[in-house]
Amino acid sequence: MNNLYLKSFIRCKRKAWLDYRGNKSYEIWSPHQSIEIVNRYKNFHKLCEGDLYTGKKACQKGTSGVIGLKVKSKLIKNINAEIHPQLLKKVSGKSKWGKYKYIPVVYKLGYRTTKEHLFDLAFCSILLEPFQESKIEKGIVLSNYSNHINIEKIDLNHRLRKKVSNLYLDLNEYLKGSIPEITKERKKCMICSWQKFCDAEAKSNGYLTEIDGIGSKTALLLQQNGISNIKELAAAKKNVLGDKLFQFKEEKFEKASKFINQSKSYLSGKPIKLYEKENLFNLLSKKDSGFFIFDIESNPDEKHDFLYGFLKINNLFENIEDDFYDPILNLNKNGKKSQQEIFQKLTSKEEWPVLHYGETEKIVILNLARQINLDSKQIEILKSRFVDLHLMIRRSWILPIKNYSLKTVAGWMGFKWKQKNVSGSKALYWWIQYKITSNDIFLKKIIMYNRDDCLATLHIAKWLIKNNKKIN
């Protein structure tokens, strides 16, 4: 067992067990993990000013950074342990190699330093000390915001080491037993390589967290009130359930109705139409005239939107040709040329609405409008043109699905992406690969994916209109 299993155990006990004992044929490639590995190496290379080498020989030579090292040892109760430190950084001191020593470094995506980072550093330090014959007092959590490296020094004290040692004992016992239950914090599953495996089990067992809007806290509250699965939730009475959902305050009966209907739809496989007399007005009034469909690909860590995709639609139900799609690339962050192209596109048909899925696209364009100093009246007119199909779906339908992402909704409606197992994370991975290699094949993949996202948005618009019924 090694520190990689320990990291998984901190995040999800089931993941650690599956990583160690699971059938690897059920595991899927995670672009998020690959993105982290690429970013990690790039930042380690920068931290060590290029003096970055692999293995024990690098330690003996005294290079600034060491990666790819494995260290094995015995822990308390004579348990075998192994570490794969992300990076060892050379610092002043004394070790078996001379007048220097190494301390462990971990890389983090995002802003939060978690137990996962702290325990990884502490566990690595426990095995590194006898390996290099030197005491380790500090570790480093490395991050990068707007291309600026941030170094956070962590005190690897006795208390932290004791916690991680006890946790490693717990891990050892868990891995001997049967597979743990699915975590109640299902949001963590979004970037896990075992997601599809666990999703299949959760669906077959009718777990409450399969219902849109129900997280671990709400699921626990329902269970405490005698509702343990989706079938029991679907059979609940609105008024009775509403009284139990006290954490939602004045929205408790509205939430109760939503959860019950979502459960009924999920079990039956049939959508439920909601009463919302104005939610389709903008779409219906423009269905025979032109509009744009708009979708963005971005790198959130660098706050860089690298592709703005526009689909030009003269009539909602016309056949779509390749030249109707216009990808506007923003290869260099804050590129003025791409901004000009975007607003030339939007002003070429000022009366056309802009269909999009989710709030991101609208926010981005309005921010760009402020950057080029459009006045408040122009911004309000631009703002009124945006039609959010995600919001429209939410207000008008309950669908028999787990969530209301573009992939899930359009997929349920029958749309298929040309490339398999695609996602925003995979597009970001391709973008990172393009930045490293300058190989246009990655740009082509991103553009094809973005075009399909635009077409998926169009597919949802068509479904909404085809399935709309007038409600008096």
C-alpha cells in the first residue's frame, strides 16, 4: 500500500478499495486527473528552474527537484508502506548525501488546501526521514494562479504525523474487508475514474442522491424520516414531506413537490410538464426567424476562454451545414482580435436572440462588453438577447434524469456527440496538449466538440418547441 491509496481513502473510502482491489475493466480514464498531472509537472519544472530529474540518482547528484521516486519501509505494527512523492525539493540541511536534504512538495488545483494535501506531505515525510537520514520539519503545497507560483509552507508536526499514521492503519483494515458503500457526497464522483461503476450500482439500488437536488444532508434527513430510497420518495405526500424539509424554510413545500415529481419521472422514464406560461415565449416567438447558438470552451484556472463557438440558424428546423458554424479562437489570453470578431458577429444580426445552455456564456459576453466600453443601454439590449435553455428546461419540465447538464439532457433527448466520452474537461485536456505540442489535431478535436455542443443546444431548443403544449 502506498500514499496514493491513502489520498484516495481521504477522498472516498470506496475509491481506495476499488483502486486497490477493483476490476480495472470498469475504470475509465479521467481527463481531470490527466490535466492535474500535466499542470503539476509544468509547475514543478518552473519551481526547480528546470533542474528536475528522476529517482535515487537525482538525490545523490543533489538536483534541485526529484520526481519519480519510490521509497519502501515498515510502519507501526510492521505494516509495509510505500510512497511516491509528487516532488522532492532540495533545501539547505544535512543528509546522507551531503550538505543538503529534501522536503516533500504536493501540487493543488484550486484555492483550498485540504486534508488530502496535508496528510500526503506528512505521510511522505515519515518514510523520507530514514531514507535520507535527515529530519523533515516542513512540506510545501504548490499552486498557480494567473501564471504566478504560490508556495505554502506546512509544519509537519507530531500531531499531524500521528493522525496520518492512524489513518493508514484504518486504510489497511478497510482494504482487507468487503467493498465500502457508495459515498453520500456524490459531487466528488464527477472527477472519479470509477464514477460509471458506482453510478450503475446507485441507480439499481434507488439511492436518494440519484435525484437531482438531493445531496448527502438532504438524503440523511429523508432517511431519518423513514424515506430510504427513490420509490419511497415517489410515494410520499407533498404536505407531509414538506414539513420534514425544514432546512428549506419557505421553499420546503416547493422542494417537496420537486423531489416527489423528480422521483416519479426517474422511476417511470417519462417527463413531467410543469405549468409555466411564459417560459417559452422568447423561443417560440423567434422560432421562424434567425438566432445564434453560442458555446464557450475555457481554462478556468487561467481564466482563459480559448474558443467561442457560434452556430448561425436562419430557421430553427433547417438543415445545418458546416459553414453555419463559426469557431472564434482566442489562442492568446485576452486577445483583442477575438473580441472584435465576437461583437462583429453579434452586431451583424442585432435583432437575433442568442441561445445558450447555462449562465457562463452570458456572463462572459457581458464582461467583454464592459471591457470594450459599451454603454449601459447597449449592454442592457445585449443582455436581453440571451435565452438560457438550461433555465428554460428547469422551469418547464421534470425529466427522468440524474442531473440537468447539457450532456445529460441532450443525451436523453437522443443527441449523440461524434467523439466518444467527451466533456468540457476533455476539451480542456486537448487544449493543454495543444499548448504543449502546437499540434493542430488537438484544436480540431476541440472545435468538433464545441460544434457538437452547439448542435446539442439546438437539439434541446427543437425538443422544447416540438413538445410544447399551450396551457391556459
